[in-house]
Amino acid sequence: ADIVDRNGELLATSLSTSSLYANARKVLDAREAADKLIQVLPELNHKEITQRLQSGKGFVWLVRHLTPQKQAEIIRLGIPGIYLQRDERRVYPHGELFAHVLGYTNIDNQGLGGVERKFDEILSSKGDPLRLSLDIRVQHVLRDELLAGIEKFKAQGGAGLIMDVQTGEIIAMVSLPDYDPNQVGKMGSEKQAL
């Protein structure tokens, strides 16, 4: 299910994608298939893909979460034994803004941190959005103030929370440094050092 703020602003959603897999038993020429796949997906390791295609296994993952353009290009290749499977990818439209609150999911959309982990079962089973007490407008203001304070005082980080004292609802919650939950697996060593 989607995650939204108190005003219905989208904070997390799942997008339909396709993932590429192979039945290695049906691949006629593993090296030729790998050559063709590398032309469309140059980020792949030729040796590794060739080994997977020569494995003789009935199912081997090649690439997860392809763009529609890449899907079309692979279909046009017409490689026997290469297939696409419908998949979903979790997306966070506001990137870093709610990173520590929302957490993130793994490649199979299982919650690994924050709201995603705490409410994983509910998010996986319900269709209605999960509405949080957070307000995106206040979240922006709090993050901007923390960034200014960190810069002014040359701090390594900062954290802030805004609460409605009448109801106890958390209106904004920020911890810096943060990360982009859309790129968790791609964080560079310079960002991890923070």
C-alpha cells in the first residue's frame, strides 16, 4: 500500500516493473545471448551472465526492475530462454526528506527499516494508503533549519522533532545526515562514512 502524509501527499508507493530471468536449459548459445544482453544492459558483467546462462538451471535471475524501454529492447532481441516477469519496485518520491522515518525495502519489497518495517504486514496486505501524522510542509521547514544549523556550527549531524502537544502526534521528524531510500544499494563509501 501507499504511504501518505496527514494531507494525503504521497510519500511511498510501488511501481510496476519487469525483471529479467532465464531458463538456462533453453538458452541455445550462452555466450551469444550474453553478448546481446550486454549491448542493451552494459552494466552487466559478461563473465557472470555467461556463467548463469550456462548453469543448466531452470530459473536464474539476470536483472531486476527494468525500465519499459529496456524491456522493449530485450524483447526485440528475441533470445530463446530469456523471459520477463512482472515485478514491483518501491519508490520514495521525496527521496531523502523522509528517509529515516519511512526506512526502505529490499529488492522484494520487504520492509527493512522505519515505517516500512514496522508496518510491513499491513502495507503488504491492505489496499488503502497508510496515513501518517507527518506533514510534508513542516518536514521541509525542519530539514532546512537543521541543514542551516549544521552548516553554521560545522556539526556532523543533527536531529529534530515537531510534535502537536495537544494530541501527541508527530508532525515532522528529521535526522541528518540522511540518505536516498531509492538508492540504498548504491550508496557510495563517501556517504556511508557520514
